[in-house]
Amino acid sequence: MSEIEELVQARTDDADWHRQLPLQSRVGYLIRRLHQIHSAIFVEECREFGITPVQYGLLTALHCFPGSDQVSLGREVGIDRTNVADVLERLSERGLVRRERSVNDKRSKIAFLTPAGEAILEQGRAGMMRAQERILAPLAPPFRPAFLAVLTQLIDGNSQSVPSESGFDVERRPRKKPHARDDSSG
């Protein structure tokens, strides 16, 4: 029996594990908790840059694919285009991203990293790497590639059934309310 199989068997045989809390055996709960933990670790490691994992992901995608539109960025990062627009707006307000109308489609905006955005991406890299190391630290080094491979397989195997446009994203900021019009002028 391999080390991984022994670990799984030991976890399965632990009767207390299932009695502690039924949530502990639910995949969605465990994934959500791991996401929360990762987000907290990432924010802690990148605190000096004031950047979230989703923002860092968008900066990374723009570095790799400059001039991308919201839909393309959403596909790359796994969030819907409305959330992409909100995050890009925040990044633009900070001077990290420049947005302009697409020459191919005047209805669409494309985005580029600014020099400040490139700098944050580079400066934040060490913090991002520390966050990844910290989240994987409880796993013995030989298990880490298998864990990443299984996560990738689960994402790839389920991506078609839940597109990024499903609306189940993080980073949603309340929309600004439109100003009330004064219709008394008739």
C-alpha cells in the first residue's frame, strides 16, 4: 500500500472524524474552507500591496494576455465578466490597469497592465509564492504534485457544467446606485 493510500485509509478508519461534524465529509465544505484559508494566507502575505488573490490573478492574466477583454479575462481567471469589470475598475482606480475601447469592437473594453501594475505583480510574487508554500505545508512534499493534479482534474472535469458566468464568484462589490433624476421640470 502506498503512503497516500495509507493516509486515506487511516482517515477513513477514524470513526471520530465522521462523528465530529458531518460537514467534515462534504467536498464542497472542505473546498470552501480551504479557499477561505488560502485567501486569508494570501492577504496576510501580500498585505503590503493591498491586493487580493483575484486581483493578483487578473494582473497575472493581463501580464500573459495584454489587451484582453472582460469575457476573456473572466474565462482565464474563472469569474464572470461583471466581477471582472468591478475588479478591473478597482485596479484602474489604483493605477495598476489601463482600460480602453477595443478597436475591433467599440462596445468592448480591453485592459493592459500599467508599469505600476507590472511592479505590483513582480513585487507581490514572493508573497504569492509564500502563500502557496504555506497552504501546501501540511502536505508532505511527495503528496503536493498529486494534490495539485487532483485539483486540476476536478476543475477540468467540472468546468463545462459550471461556467464562470454562473454568478458564483467572490470579489463582488455593490454597484453604485444611479443618481435620482429630478423629473419635476416636466
